[in-house]
Amino acid sequence: MQSDTTVQDEDGRKQQFYVFIICCVAALGGFLFGFDSGVINGTVDGLQAAFNSEAAGTGFNVASMLLGCAGGAFFAGRLADRFGRRMLLIVAALFFIVSAWGSGVAEGSFEFVIYRILGGIAVGAASVMTPAYISEVAPAAIRGRLATIQQIAIITGLFMAFVSNYLLARVAGASTAEFWGGFEAWRWMFWMELVPAIIFFLALLGIPESPRFLISKGEGKKALKVLRTLMTNREAEQKAGDIRTSLHRERTPGLSDLINGTTGRVHRIVWVGIGLAVFQQLVGINVVFYYGAVLWQSVGFTESDALLINIISGAVSIAACLITIALIDKVGRKPILWIGSVGMTVTLGILAYAFSTAAIVDGSLRLSDNMGIVALLAANIYVMFFNASWGPVMWVMLGEMFPNQMRGSGLAVAGLFQWLANFGITMTFPIMLAGIGLGGAYGIYAFFALISVFFVFKMVKETRGRELEDMAYE
């Protein structure tokens, strides 16, 4: 016969596996976030040819999704407090499906932008709801590792988009060449997203709602049932009591919770969240994700080679995230952010110098062979530092740093600023490329990376190992 200890250990392993599975399902939103963000990388030439757009028009076609992201992130947090985390993820899945289909069939810029904004709403909602959901179902001891699944999913989505774009362009001959059914390859790049989007929708139907949300809506029995699938009966009852106590001290959540009632000022923790969200974008990472093919073509690589470099960057990113999973609950969030900021400052500075040496040959930028290698190595090391630090850790911290009362509103505001910063960086890159060149653009991103070093040191507080009910306003 098995001893009670053996049975408990076996039950504990089953519960941890179940938690892992439902976190992976939620993280499929991150996969689609990454795929939807990365797929545009290989379609820029096709969009320019199909819609006859100039630099600013192309920039808006690429960046239009980010307007939807800002709106989706802002309203998702508030709507999730009313309708639930799981329900918002289901709605996001439906938006992903519509956007993937519509982006491929669009015949003009206006129609394309509408579908991309719908996709952006889905990305924005998933970007804040996935870490919120994971943080609310994961035990504190392993919350960081489970929340980091979100970033691995994002990077894996980017990687698969890069692989899909590369293979489609290679088989068709170019992204603008006709492929299956007489449609250009760039249209099929968007349609490939339908497969994971449909899987995401179906998988969401089988996961539970967040127990914290259920208790906030007076559905304690349902919440306790969910908690008993995540931990032992005794732990579940204690956790339910802790959540009730936390919620009992608080009112119905609202944006007003972001304001300190005594001083009339925005709580410090909100500014920290906004700072984390904005700095993650000001270091220019999405220039690599959205414009990687354009960037490498601009310094002499062929379209096929440029798309292959994107695949290498995606693989490096996944490896970096795996390192973070191993360290985040041991080392903590703040040290990883600080090391990432220092690493990005150095590598972005090298990139700025390398591209400043580029010469104009036949109207295009060209790097020397040596500088081309330096730029390629620096770019991939930069991507590695980002995805081992600010990529996953920013989302982990946003999902766990806010007190229960303001989690939805805090995520909404931080998510709004994150996507607005993303829009600004993405929209301005083609303009900077034409104006101050790649060297100047990367110099600006290096400056913001340097500022982020001091921001982390001065403003960010560690959240490792703390229960969500214990998070403080300041």
C-alpha cells in the first residue's frame, strides 16, 4: 500500500502539472501575440507593392496594429474585472481569427488597417490578461517561472512566424510572388495564423476561470472547486480565506484606485509599472521584430538571407527565455532587469557604431564584411539580453506587482502606455531610417537602455516569493 506521504506527493505532482497545462493554454495568447507581431516582418515588401505605399504609409500599415493593442490592453483590464480573465481571452481568440483572415484578403490599405487593428485589440488584451491569469492561478513559489512561459510563448510565436515567412517566401520565390490559389505569398503569411488562433479558442473552453475573479463576484463555491485542483484542500481553503479577506478590505475596482486618496497623486507603483512598460519598448526591440527583414536588406543581405537571420534571432530569443525560467525564482526580478539593461546598452552602442560606418553603394547602405559580422553578432546578443530580461520579466512584474484592488486598472494603464510606446517606436523607425540612418536610430535606443539601468536601480522593488495578497501600494 502507498503511504499517505506518497499519495500526497503524487497528488501534488498532478496538481502542479495541471497548473502548468492551464498556464500553457493561457500562454497561447502570448504565442499569437508573437506570431501576429512577427508575421508583419516578412510582408512589408508585399504591402508596399500591393498598396503602393511610401515610407510613412508603410510605417502606419505596420504600426496600425499597435493602436488596437493600446485600446485592447487598456479596456481588457477593466472588462476582465467585470466579465473574467478567461472570457476576455476567449474574445481575444475570436478577434485573432477574424484579423488573420481579413489581413490576408485585404485589397487596400484602409481595409488592411481595420483588420490589423482588430488583431491589435486581441494582442493588447492577451498581453495583459495572460500574465494576470497565470499570476492568479500559479503558486507564489513558482509564479515567476510559470509567468515566464508567456514570454517563451511570445518568442516562439515570433520564431514560428519567421520560419513560416521564410519558407513561404523561399518556396514562392519572393514574398510578392504568387503562391497557392493564385494569392501572393505575403497573404498566406497572415493566413498561417488561423491554425494557432483556432487551437487557442478551443483550448480556452477547457480551462477554469481565475479563482480570485470568482470570489470577487461572490462565487466562492466555484472558486474553492478551482483552487482544489491547483493545491491541497487545506491550502485551497486557506487561500480562499486570504482572497476574501483581501477583497473585503477593498471596494469594487476602478481607475480611481490608481490615485492615493490622501495625497491626490497617482500611486508610486503605477508610475513604476508605466516605466517598466515604456522602457521595454524604448530600447527598440520591436524594430528588430517588425523590420528585421528590411533592416538587414538595407545593409546588403538578400530577402532570403534577411528572413533566415530573423529565424536565428528567434532561436536565440527562445534560448534566452529558458535561461530566465531557470533563474527568475532564484535570483529575482530586479537583478535580471538590471543586467539586461546594461547588456542592451553595450550591444546597442556597438550596433549604432557599426551602422554609422555604412557606406552608400548604388543608393543603398552597405557594411564592410567585418562590420557586417560585428552588427550581426551585436544584434543577436542584444536580442538575447532583452529576452533574458526585459522581455519576460516586465510581463511577470506587471502581472504580480499591483495589489488585488488595482490589478485590473494598473495593468490597463501600464498596457496602454506599453503599446503607445510600441506604436511610437514602430511608426518612427522608417522615418528615422530615411533621416538619421540606422546608426542614429540605434544610438537613440542605446540612450534609453542606459536610462533604464538607473530606473531599475532606483525605482523597481523585488516581488519574488511574495503572495499577490501581500503586494503593497507603494
